[in-house]
Amino acid sequence: MTGYGVDLTADLHREGINIRHLGLIRKKFWRQLTGLGSLNFHTKKLLTAIDCTKQCERGDQIKFRGLHFKISKDEKDIFDLTQIPLDRLFSQNSINHQPIFAGEVKNDSNSEKVRDLLLAEMIARTMKNILRQYLRHAAIKMKVSVKNVQITLIAEFLSIITGAHEHSDHFWEEQLYLGIVNRFGQSAISAEERKVYRLKMQHMVVFMVKRFTDMNGVKLSNDCVAYLYDAPVMFR
């Protein structure tokens, strides 16, 4: 898969990393957690404005105002709706209402782009798998594989990717989200992303369509490709 000038799939294969680990890899790139945090002097508790337990877990590395901490693995340290337990005491002046980041890579300069690229690949692969389920079901029901049905289903799925389909939002929030989690793990996409990731991934529509069509052996006409590149979002 080529995006932002990087062929991640080739790199993963070259390093012997299975595609199923895309979710774990995405988690290692820095992301901002929802909500702000506060850290008081001589404490090990990062106080949070909202529940962060679904966005990170014990052992994860977090960054707060440029400082790196690990979330405590000690079950005795409370990790709940209002606080994240840290692995060491904070000995500087208190810091209030600042963003919290989670990740592992040393350089966070391209984390957002890489996370989007990895998610786009997982979306395209999951859409391919769901499409195949629909095609198998249609073939079993009709007792024959009909080309017109295949073309119609593929067109419907492409409209779902671009957001033009009337059920796009529901499909992304339910079948696609659950499909991503089932294949790539909960690390691949957080519960907080579930209702917003379709809109956040609009800038990757062309890439996702290309990956989806390539993986399914579908060739779009030159005119269709030109129109898609010109106005990809909501393209039908």
C-alpha cells in the first residue's frame, strides 16, 4: 500500500510482520486522548476530565506536557473514570488542564499521518472481507453467481466508502467498526473513534477506494477515476 510516499505493506512483509498486526502497530504511534488532564506536585495520579480507560491501558506510555510516563501495571493503583495511575512520582510544579498523548515511537512528527494510513488500509481490507461475505450469501441464496449482482454490490460498497450511500454512517459505526476490531484487535481503533472516524478519514477516500478496488480486481473507468480524484467525498 503506497501513501504519503511510503509503501507500508512492502515494509511490513520485508520485516516479516503479519498484516494482522496493523492494529498493534497503529497503537504505537502517538495519538491525543479525548479530554484534558491535571497533574499535581508529588503525586502519581494524572487526573482526567473524562473516562480514559477505553483509550489506553496499563503499561501504555503516555506523554503529558513533554514528560513521559508509563501507566502503572500495579492493580492496587486505581485506574478509573477520573484518574490514570503513573509509574513514578511527579516532582515538578502542578500542571492543569493539558492534553494527554499516548504512544511509543520516538519521533511523533508523522504519527497522525501514519495512523491514518494504517487505519485506511485496515478499512479497505475489512471492506473487502465484508463484501466477500455478501457475495457468498447472494450466490447461496440465488444458487448462482450473477455478474450484475456482483457489480451492484461492489458499487454499493464503493458508495459506502465515499460516504454517498444512505446507510454509510450506520455501516461504518456497526459492521465496519466491528469487522476492524474482530480482525485487527481493539488496539486498531478506539471506542471513542467509532462515531467520528468516517468523517476523520474523508481525506483518505481516494486511497481507500484504490486499495479496495485493487484487492478485489475491480477496474474503474478513466472518467470515473477522474471524477473521483476531483471530488472524492460523497462520490457515487
